[in-house]
Amino acid sequence: MTKTTFALIGTGVVGERIINQILAHPNCEIVSVFDENKTRLKEISTKYQLPVAGTLDELLESKPNWVYIGTPPVSHAPLAEQIAAYGLNILSEKPLAHDTQDGMLMVRVATEANVQTAMHFPLMYSPVVHSLQHAINTASLGNIIRIELHTYFPHWPRKWQQNPWIGTREQGGFIREVFPHYLQLIYRLFGHFTISSHETTYPKDENLCETGVSALAKTESGIPIVLNGLSGIGQEERLEFKVFGTEKVMTIRNWSELWISEVDQVAVHEIPDNKPMSLIDACHGVINGKESLIVSFEEGVKVQEWIDQLLK
């Protein structure tokens, strides 16, 4: 079987995670990497023995099956235009773009170039999410009566994600960085929803991103949704995505922990035994004409619309 090839634009912390996923896949390989930060590029290319592109055009001329965009959001749309012009498939980090207008541009150029699109939403390939989805599909939770997301950050930016843009109002903040994962998850599990009210708080320094958000929403089937986020607070970092049913409540805590509670019972930490396909499996499958679990740019635009609404 011919290997699926990838070229990567951006070698930050998340980009390095993608590098490791590709290198661990027996049917995939990296043919080129590029980063405007030459020090970081040299560090990564040396560490993993990767071929380096001197320019963006040089990377695109390597004609990979997929080009990964792992750069700040404001650069996603112009990069997508360049990649699509080469007729190459595009794998983008979330959020899809700087705003909905840019996201719609990305959808249009990919459609006109007839290229495949995918997004890096790790939760979609997580065992805990697949267990939650199975529970919803089999109605084992009973009637679902509420969905809640709570995100608490003592530090923003987080200690492991220090870069020049992640804390800025223009491109950063947890609404752009963390909320997309869960907004997309809600959409996949429950369909379209509408945000009816929200309040977002900002510091006096207009260059800095939001410090808090609270919002109410509702699915088209009438399930209420609560969205809540705070940063700069006196506690440990904690993320909880909760689905409340009349028979059971399931919680995804800190990305990868699944907790299940029943009436009058203490919550139990469950370790799923399912092994869903990975993002790299899915990208490889698409190239080989197989049905694969992909989050398209079209879905990314829906998420972008909710992000834009919460940031206002």
C-alpha cells in the first residue's frame, strides 16, 4: 500500500503532537515541514530527522496528500488559499479561522479546488467520546435533560502553551482555543443548537483576551445547554463536559477521564475498552477511498459562528 504523505506548516506544541502521530503510523510519512521560526524548525527537524522546506512554495511543491496548517488562526485562510491553488488536501487546526468570514472563504476555495478538508479535533477520536456517543445512541442515560460545559483555568495562557498570540484578544483566549472542541462535540452528538444569551468579560487592557464567559443555549430538540468558562482563578485547572440523563449522568473530565453516576450513587471512573480510529487513520482512509471519521471545513464554520457569537 502506498503511504499517505503529509507536509506540515507550523511546528509548535500541537504541531509536534501531529508529527508524533504521523511518525507512529505505519502507512503515513512526512515529506516536508516549514515554520517561519527557523530556530524551532531546526530543533524539530533535527529531533525527528525531517525534511525541511526553505519556503512555503517549496513545501507545496513536494505535493503531499495532506498539508497541515498549525499556525495562528489569522493565517489559516490565506494559507488555505495557497494550498488549494496547488490542488492539495488541507488538514487544519481549530479554530478553523480567525472569524466566520475567513472560515467561509476556506470552505469556498477548497470546494472550488475540489480538495478534501479535515480538522484536528482530537475528542472525535477519543475512546471516552465514543463511549458517551454509544450511551446516547442506546438511550442508556434515560431522557437527556441538560448538557453543561465548565472550564476553569488558573493561568491563561496555560503554562505549557506560552506563545506571543495565545493570550491576545485578536487571536487567543480559551473561547477560541478550548471551546471549539466541545462546541463541535455538542454538534456531533446532538445536532444544531442556538445560543440564546451570553456574557463575556474582558480585562481593561484591550490587547488581552477574555477572562470569563457564561452562556445559555438549546438544541433543536429542546435540550438546554450551559456554557461556562473562567481564567485567572484560585484553583487547579479543570474541564468538565456533562450530559445529564434521568438514569445516568456521564462526565468527560480533563479531556480523557470518563465518569458515570447513577441515582444516589457515587460517580465511578470508567476506562473505555474501545479503540476508535485516529485522525491520521482517517486522513489515510480518505486518500484510499474509505469512509472515515472527518470533521470538514463546513462543520468547522458552524463551530466558528458560535465562537464569534461568544466573543462579542
